[in-house]
Amino acid sequence: MGVLWMMSSSTHAQFRIEVSGVGLTQLPISVAPFRGQDAAPQKISTIILADLERSGQFRPVDSSGQVLDELSRPDVAAWRQKGADSLVSGSVTRLADGRFDVRFRLWDVVRSQDLGGQSFVVTPADLRMASHRIADYVFEKLTGEKGAFSTRITYVTKVAQRYQLWVSDADGENSQSALASPEPIISPSWSPNGNHVAYVSFESRKPVVYTHDVLSGKRRLIANFRGSNSAPAWSPDGRTLAMTLSRDGGSQLYAIDANGGEPRRLTQTSGIDTEPVYSSDGKSLFFVSDRGGAPQIYKMPSIGGSAERVTFTGNYNISPALSPDGRWLAYVSRVSGAFKLHLMELSSGVVTPLTDTGADENPSFAPNSRLIVYATQYQGREALMTTTLDGKVKARLNGQGGDIREPDWGPFQKQ
């Protein structure tokens, strides 16, 4: 187990990232300390390496403190001897206006090939984001898939009787408070364009759905109907929210315009239908229903209609999450009294348990479908974890200020 200590300069929430497990095929990579980074408020190379290691696709190779920059041509034989297949080097230079010029280059040391690089001029507050974007570049060049390190997550903390909704980088750092309340905040959900978060607040002593503009901090009341208003989920085009309302009696699914308005009922059952989530093409809704006697996951057309059962392993399955590539369904299954994260390949129906913890909640996929973030109990406290889809590599994002729950992973950011 490798432990990466990366303490945020933010006073809002401090995190420790701890990566455990070994993937089946990991690319050995070395990230040399960037020239000049000791004079910067963030250790760029440490952040890049932590991102890559957390992805489960990379194995760090010790750079033995060698400082290179983007102009250095590495001694590829020496790096091969260390066991590295690739190398990242770069520099951080403070400019006269207080900003930083960050540059890097990626090398394939096996083929002695320059794989390109980039440069960013950023404020001190954006040094972490520049590091994540470098990790995205490296990930894409070496795996052929888009990296998701520069995306964001949202989650809720509870400290004493105070609840807060946070937006942070995908590694849990750089947290910004979006909302604080003495009453519970639950079910945050990112809009597809990353500009808004829908959530449920109990501040009026009952569940009510709002959307929150992440940039401006403004919020809009979406659903405050008689009874309970809960479990909002965005359609892929961002125009509609599916949610659970009890306005007409039992808890049923409805669709409502993302700006508010009159909801349209989607289910007509005597049971409880809740936790809707849209498929990536927007044509289907997956949701939880106890219509068969116990909670199971079902699928139906997103405009309403007949539903088919999806989960058959176990007698209590909740919290569906769909991968953006449409291949996977993550959910929580109760097994011998313990709540464990499971993954289903939708094409085959094959189910794989991913965890050995017993209080897993709220899975959510990274926008590149390669990782899942979820909440769980670890050493008696709530914590956020990420896991690879094979369950082999997990990383813990452990809050230093209270219980952490309800994570949701945001979409790719427009650069």
C-alpha cells in the first residue's frame, strides 16, 4: 500500500489520499520533481503522480529526486534501468505578476520518443488544476482514453448538526462550500454541463428540490409540492429532472422541466419508486422499486411505460449509477446485513462485488467511466473512496472535519 500525503492549502477541508491495491496491468511511470516547484505553493509532480496512481492504470517508479525540466532530454537507458516505461518532467516559474508558468513534457523512454507537452500560465489557486490537466494529458496519451482528473465532485459533510454541500476537485482537494444548513442536505446531482447541482434540502422541515448555480451561487426552487420531493436526476440534455414525489399519495417517479413547472407522472404503482437515473442516451430510466416485495432495480422508457427488472442477484438492491459509456451499472446490494458496492455489465448481466466494506453508499462514475466514487464507513467514520471497475485499486479521500457522504462525480469540464 502506498500512502500519498497531500495536504490542501484550503482551510475548508483537509484530505489524505491513500491508494491501496495493485492492478493487473499497470504502466510504470516516473514523474520527476518539476524544476522550481519547491518555490510554488503546490508540489506539481506529487499531484500528477497521485492522480495517475489513483486511476489504477499506473505504477509509480521512483525518480530518486532527479530534477529535470521540459527542455531536458532524459538518459532513457537510465530510466529504463529504473523500470520506467514513461517519464514526465517539467518546470514551474513564478512570473512578475504573481502567476506561475507551468510547463511539462512526456517521454516514452522505451522508444526514446517525445510524446509532446503543454504549458499553462495560472494563478496560485489554479496550480492544482494545472496539475490535474497534466495528468489528463498523460493518461490520454498513454491509455488512449480521456483523463478525468480535472473534473469535480460534489459531496455533503455533517459536523455536529451542521450540513454542508461542497464542490471539490476530483481528488477531494480544493473544496468550496456551496451551501450550509442546520437541516439535512441530500442527493446532490451534477447537471450535464457542470454548471448546476440539483439537491434536496430539509431546511423547510421537509424534503424540497433546488438547483444551485455553481459559479454564481444562485439557486432555484424546483419542487416543493405537497409531501416529499426527493432524488433528483438530470436528463443527458440537461432540460429535465426526474425525481420522486409523494404529492399524489405514494412515492412515484415524475419528470419536471429543469427550470421548474408542473411535473409529469412517469410511474403508476402501489409501491415505492425512487432513485431514478437516466441512461446516457436519455432513452431509459433506471430506478429502485419495491413493487416485487423488496427493493430492486428496474428499467423503463424515460417517457414512462412498462418496466423490466434489472437486478436478480440478492434480495435488496438500491442506488443505481450508470457509466457514461453505457456499459456498466453500479449499485449497492445488501449481503448478510452488509451494504456492498456491486458492478453489473449490462450486456451480459454478470455481477461483480467490488468491496469488502459493509456500509457502502451512493456510487457515481467518473465521466470517462473508469472509476467509481462512493461513500462508505472506514474505521468507524464515513469516508469517500474511489475504486477501479475491477475493484483492485482503491483510494480513500478522508475528510478531516466530519462525516462525508452523498458523492456525485461531475462531467468533463470545457477547457
